[in-house]
Amino acid sequence: LRCRLYSTLWTRPRQVTMLMRCSGHSRTAQRFPVPESLFEEATVQPYIHNCFVTVHEGRHVYQFCIFFKRHLRLRANVLLSRNDHKF
């Protein structure tokens, strides 16, 4: 699964590959993303939140699944807290 990672360790977002788990070996098996493989600081906050975002742009509709952590002791993500909001 290709995704864009906004890490607290980098100054720019990067395209990365997220691991997937499968419920079986058939083509109809369900696949589940494993965002834990990409996030740091599992000892501070071991679980990951997610939400779904739908963007309507003209006739196009884009759907995204956003994974994130939120904890007082985590490092601030300067990529997402910049004032110009250019991603």
C-alpha cells in the first residue's frame, strides 16, 4: 500500500510502502493496513487513531484514510504545524 508519511523526523513528506495483513490466501481475502510499521515512539503511545476524509474537488471525489497519533509527550510535527500549509 503506497502512502505519504509526514514524519516528525523529516523536513518533507515521503512516499513509503505500508505493510498489509491478509485474512487468507485467496483473491477475495480482506487486507488490513499495518500503520504501526511506520510510526515512531510506540512506548509513549502504542495505539494509532484513524479517520476517513472525503475531498470534493469539482467533479472528482477523493477518499483518504488518515492514521495519526495524538499525545502530549509526542514530538510536534513541524510539517503539519507550518503556517503556509503547503504539502
